[in-house]
Amino acid sequence: MTLSMLDARRMAQRSASSSSSFPISGSTAPSRMSRICGIRSSGRRATRRTGGRCSTAVQVNCTIAMPQPNHSSKTMQLPQQQQQQQLSGKQVEEQAMLRCIQTAQSVPPSTGLLDPRTLRWQGGSLEGAYERCGAVCSEYAKTFYLGTQLMTPVQARCIWAIYVWCRRTDELVDGPNASKITPQALDRWEERLEAMFQGKPYDELDAALTDTLSKYPLEIQPFRDMIEGMRMDLFKSRYYTFDELYEYCYRVAGTVGLMTMPVMGVDPSYKGPVDKVYRAALALGTANQLTNILRDVGEDIRERDRIYLPLDEIKQFGMTEEEVKACIHRPTQGKVDERWRSFMKFQIKRARDYFQEAEDGVDCLDVKARWPVWSALILYRQILDSIEKNDYDNFSMRAYVPKAKKFTSLPMALFRAMVPQNQNK
């Protein structure tokens, strides 16, 4: 929805009493969270597996202290993980959504999940922590950050805190130190998450998220699910069915919608079922991630040997994995293979269907939260237009939205946010 880089070897070796200081990643490329929340389409991905680092204006020093491995805790969670592995991607998403709705409805209005008195943080000013989160969001998700300016100050700060946690999590497997990250490092990161939800943050940026929990009823499940999505990236480089891919899209992108829903809020005039609004948030995450995948086909194959496309659908369109890996569009002949063109048309239509599903529920959000969501929806959908403009060549050409078009789209997004067209309330 990037920050302190975790050195996996130190994380695996150090005890709860030890700590390491790292600056926020200075990569000028957008992480997955930047691509979901704030579009920087002309940039490249974070320098995964390369170890590269560039300097930026945002350098935030923070301390990473990891808890001791809790083997008994992991043993208790194992049956739950095994059960989730047997569920379809839709079912995993549905379970998390219902838990989020249940948590949100279990506390009185305008009440957070944590009692503010349980927050144990003596490391610095919470106001300063939120300011750092805002600086990161402003640097890496400019459009999304701009949209948060319409929110109340409390809403905006809490959205920044969620964004920062998501970005830090994403960079574990998509950032400069990704090659050093182990499954054990992700286990430790999850234990650190559990501690935050108990009011025990490990550093200043964690403290901002823990303080957010005292203001809004965030459910922990989507945070856990995002970490599970990072685990998928460690081990999985092929997706055989769309259901497998759908689960991945939920875990790395749909989860952001569930995390932010309690902060963004629902329009008080909306009297329909609340799950409609949550489903719209999930659909937008899926649509954004599918768009990322379609834009980055060639890059994912060349740089990571990953194919985030359903292999059974590739086969249905008369192609093989080997042909796709060899860039089936035949760049030496200067033309796109007709099978690939048909396949891409099918994939783009699916992504647009999810954008439409998201659009049907965005107007049900609180008016102060609509602009950043509409901005993401409109700008991301234009990436699909760019893929079509490139004649579906996503091997040698990168689809992006020109800056001029972005700027002209923002007023459109603001108009849609302020004048809802969905009257089915």
C-alpha cells in the first residue's frame, strides 16, 4: 500500500533484546504498494535481487528489533494455515472480509481496537512518527498522498501509517535486500505484527500503526494475509489456474482495501449491506494487481523467471509456457502473435470487470475518502488502455500513463468523488 530494510540473517540470529538500524529504502522505483496506492507508471520496479540502492529526499532512520522465534505460537497456527491452503482464493478472501466486518461492528462507533493506555512506546513523539509516515507516503505514492489531504488529519495520518507498514512488508521480498529474506525472517515479521496488535511496537513507525489501532477497529487478519502473500513470492513462480492467481492478488493487494476500510469509513447516508463496500475495496485491489501483472509480463520473466498468468489459460489460447518465456510476440519480426493478442484481450477484459465491480461501491465510501480511491481506479484503468495502444506488446514495451494525462485525470477523479453517480443506496 520502502521503509526500513530487514537484513534476514540478522533477523534470524538476533534476540528480542538486539536491534539494527536501517534507513528507509531509497529506491527510486515504486514498490508494489506504490503501484497499488499511488501510480508512478513511468518508473521501474524496486531493484529486486540486485541489491541496488539510490538516494532520495526521504531517509528515515528507524530501529528494527525482532522478537525471539515463538515456535509454540507457530505450531498453533499451523492447522489454520493448512486449512487455508485447502480453501479457494475467493474463500480465503471471504473469510478475511467477514472477520473485518465483525471486528468493525464489535466496538462502539469512533472507537479503536486497542485501549490507548495499552500502548507501550517511549521511543519518541507519536506526532513525529506520523509525520515520517506522511513523508514516505508523499515520496512514494504522490497521487494517493494528495487524495488523503481531503480527509480529516486523524484519518490521513492513520492511512499513512497503514501504507508504511504495507510498504515495509512488500520490500521484504520486492526490495534491494530481497535475495537475503528467508521464511524465518517473515515468521519474525509476523510475530512483530502480533506484538503491535498487543500495543507493543518495536520502533517509531510501528508505534504509528499501533496508535492507529487505538483510533480505528483494524482487524489483524488482512495484515497476516499480506505476509502470507510475501511467502508465496518466496516459493511460487508459476500459477496454474486463475483461482491460484486470485488468492495471490487478494493477499498482496486486496488486503490493503480491508486494512483501510475502517479508517476511510462508509457514507452515513448509505443504508445498504456493508459487505458491498468491502467487496468493492477488494475488487479494486484485484483489478490493480491484475493490471500490474499484465503490464510487467516481460519484466517478470526476464528478471525473476516469474509468470503471473494462469498457465491453464495460456494453454487454452494455444500457447505453451516455453513460447511465452521466449517472448511469443516475436520482436525480431516486429509483430505480435495473434494468439497472444487474443489472450491479452481476454485478460484485460477480466481486469476491467473488476474495476467495474469496484466502481459500483466506491460511491458508498465516506465522501472524504473517495478522491484517493477514485484516483487509483481511474489512473490504473488507463494502464490497460496503454497496453492496448502498444498492440499488447508487454514484452518489449512498458505501458504507462503520461504525466499530462495523470494531471488531467485528477480533476475528473475529484468530480466523481464529490458527485456520486451510484444512486443505488
